[in-house]
Amino acid sequence: MAQEFVNSKIHPGKVVVFIKPTCPYCRKTQQILSELPFKQGLLEFVDITATSVMSAIQDYLQQLTGARTVPRVFMGKDCIGGCSDLIALQQSGELSKQLADMGVLE
């Protein structure tokens, strides 16, 4: 069930972030991404604490990405990592470029 749940959320042409609302790194990731002009419906934050299979979701995220921690940021089918990876992309100017190349920004 966890694998199906995660796979159903990840789509080409969409940015999906798996989060826990109480996590400060998740909140920072949400803040950074929410400040960008995403087209309607192309940015999704998935609260894994709202599911009954949170631990299994984290286990599957580890299989997919090599890390069990959240946030896990997917740009299309590719995981870019977590909060520090997102900040590094933002600081280098690559984040906006990659999102523009994906066609998800206004």
C-alpha cells in the first residue's frame, strides 16, 4: 500500500514533497517552494502523518531515494533530496531554472 501511495503521487511535470507538518525542515521547504509562482496544481505537499502507513511510506522512500527522512522533494520522477538540497539549488540559482525547464512555473 505504501508503494502504491507514493507512486500515485509522483508524476512527471509536477513537484511533490513528502512532509511531516511538525518537522522544521519540512516547514522551511514548504516556505521556499510556496514563494515560487507555481502553476495551479503542479506543487503538492503530502502529509505522511495523515496516513495509517507512515512508517511503511518512509521505508519505501528510503528504497527510492536512499533516505528515510522527510522532506523528500520530487521534481517529476526525480528526487532532489531534502531541505538542504533544495536550499543549495535555490542559492545556486538552479532551482528556478530547473522548475522553469519543467514548465511548472507561471
